[in-house]
Amino acid sequence: DPLKRVLLLDKMGLLGNAYPSASVAFVGGGFNNALHNILETAGWGVPVCYGDNIKKYPEGDDLAKLGGGFLIGTVDELIEILGMLSAPNAAHEAGKKAAAWIEENRGASQIILEKVASAD
């Protein structure tokens, strides 16, 4: 049963310590177009589930397309995805895709600084 071992955290400052032990994470937001930080989760190589209203958050769409993130619109979709991720190696493989996306997109600060400098 994919819902047997669930840890709910609703306190600032605890998530960074929990992600390294997680096999799957559900990050809040995304239901009312206010997605919380999924990049930290992906950076730990943890597949991440989140709400499907992410128009302002292209990283959510990118991760979903690669199979490292999972858009959730209903409870049934969440249960289905958690069931799929509980298959042997499924969460691990999805987590590798999430971490690879983070690695491929490193250096954003440098790119922004270069664009700002060239605009002067």
C-alpha cells in the first residue's frame, strides 16, 4: 500500500533534512497557481508530486515532461502515481531524472549576471 509510510511536514526548516531520506515527495502549492519550491526536492534526486495549476512555473512542466515530476489534479491521480512509484526501482529512476534536470540547468545565476552585464 503506497500510503502506509507517509511523513507530513508542515513546518519551515525541516524539509531540507527530510528529502535525503524520502523516496517520493509531495510539495504543496500548484493547485492555485502558487507552486512551492520543487527544485530542492529534485536536487536531492527525489521524484516530486505537485498540483497541476503551474502556468507560472515552467520548472514544474519541465520536470513532469522528463518523468521526474508528477502533476496531480485529483486524489485518485495521486494514489495512481504513488502506486506506480512504489514499483521496484520506479521512484529511484524518476529521482535520477529529476536530479539530471537540475544538473543540466545549473548555472542560471551566471547566465543572468552575464545578461545583466551585457545590457549596460
